[in-house]
Amino acid sequence: MNATLPTAEVLRATLAGLLDGLPPKQAAQAVDRLIANYRGTTPTDAPVLRDRSDVAAYAAYRMPATFEAVRSALAALREAAPDWAPATHTDIGGGTGAASWAVAGAWEGPRTTVLDWAEPALALGRELAGLSGVPALTAAEWRRARIGAGLELAPTDLITVSYVLKELTADVRAALVDTAAAAAQAVVVVEPGTPDGYARIIEARDRLIAAGLSVAAPCPHSEACPIEPGTDWCHFSARVSRSSLHRQVKGGSLPYEDEKFSYVVATRFSAQPVGARVIRKPQIRKGQVLLELCTRDEALRRATVTKRHGELYRAARDVAWGDEWPPGGNA
């Protein structure tokens, strides 16, 4: 495997090589059960991935999407703190390691420890990492641990918690976020881009701030979210390339899909949040672009950028959902 490839390409190639022998029907049945769990509302307090078939189906169905969502969150962290790089990383509830792949693509050489309560997930994650040819992944430590209130964490630079909080009860979620906040210099939490996923992100955001961290992304500030509870939710979108196996397992025909996710990045070190962030897909109309923004003055506002704005109008036509506005931060 060529380790000089971007890790997104390495991940797709590694998954394709490993899962070629997985019967699509078996994978589809496991995926159906995983989708039911993913969209459900009841925390399980137990591993979602029970055996090899579950884990292989998850790797094909969810790993590429989780990777892209976490990669987007890490890009926002790098934007807010371009001179910071983690030497150590702990991936809580990391499963097959999608977040660890994203970290390996964001910085060169962090020492990663993946914690999960499902041994089949750890085994496949270790196997995928070994096939990757990416030094940071091949050197990662895969450790079984119960993801709950009693989890003990060694001090680390970066903690990722991706698509995990939904599996936990409210008190365990709170304890886990507090434990992560105490152990790390930077915490990245990612959840599905649904109203309940956003609610869990806001809950985690509040606890991280209470623990002394500051929000680096996506919010331009660490004050209360300006979205009135129950009226809307903050989420973003990441484009996911589908392999042929991915299309088989998910029953789709398009070569891509869009993963909706909510996230928060909080740090103990100095970071510079964006002045404003685009929080909806820009609406391009004749001669104008409508941008929905979350701003540093703790407010939501709509910006209408027209041709008379010249270079700013051209920038608005290219800006994407989740980007800083205006480019370069000169509001």
C-alpha cells in the first residue's frame, strides 16, 4: 500500500481489499440492524458491534462517513490553531478506527491509542491499520475498555469522541465528557447531524466550557448557542466517496453521499475561532448569494452578497457550508 496517498484514498483501498470476500447479502442484513440502531433513540449501554460480520458491515457502511465527518472537524481545529500539533491522541469508542485515520491524515506522527468495548471492532481496526502502510496507524495501540463513567484516561494532547455519545445514557455521557476534558488539551466530539445529535453536542459543549476549555470550532465564540432550543439545529455536511462495495452494501447507485454531522472542538490552549461561519448551504440566486451565518457577536444573521461586492461576491459563489466567512476573516 502506498502510504504517500491521502488517507481517504488509502482507507477506501484498504477497505476494498479487506472486504472483497464479504457476501453482500450478509453485509446488507447486518447494515439493516446497524441502521436501526443508528436511527434509534434508546441508548444501549452495550457494544453495538457484536461480531465479525457486524464489524465488517460497519466498516463498509459507516467508516468512510465517520472518517470524513471527523476530518472536517479536525480541519476546523487546524484552521483555529495552525501552529499546534498533537503528539498523543486517544480515540474514545474508536471502533474500527475511523477517527484515528482522520487524525493520521491531519498531522504526521501522533501516537494514537484506540479505546473500545467491542473486541471484534478493535481486531478489525488493528487489521485495517496494519494494511494501511500509514506509520501512525500501524503503530497505534488498540485497547479494550468499557466506555462509561469509570473510564480512566492518561493525559493526552487530543481526544476524539465520534458517534459515541448516542450509545450512552445521559449521566454516563456527562461523566465521559468531563473525563475527556480533564485529560486532554483538545477535545473533538462528533455526532450525527440530527436534532438529537445536535442536542448531545450542545450538552458536551456546555460541559467542556464549564471544565475550563474554550470553543475553537465550529462556533465563533464560547458563549451560549444563539439557536433557540427546539427551533433548529446546527449541523454540517461532508461529501463521502462510495466504493463499489459501499454502494452494494447501502443499495445506492451514486458514487458519493453526503454525511450530515454536528460537532464541537474545544481547547485548553490559545485558538482563534472564525469571525463567522456559514451554517447552511449557500443559496445562489441571480446576481446574489444568500449566506446564513453564526457570528462572533453571538448572533445568527443572513448576509446578502451581490455583484456590486466585487471580489467578495466571487468568493461567496465559491464558499461552502461550514466555511469561514469572509475568507481570511476580514469581516
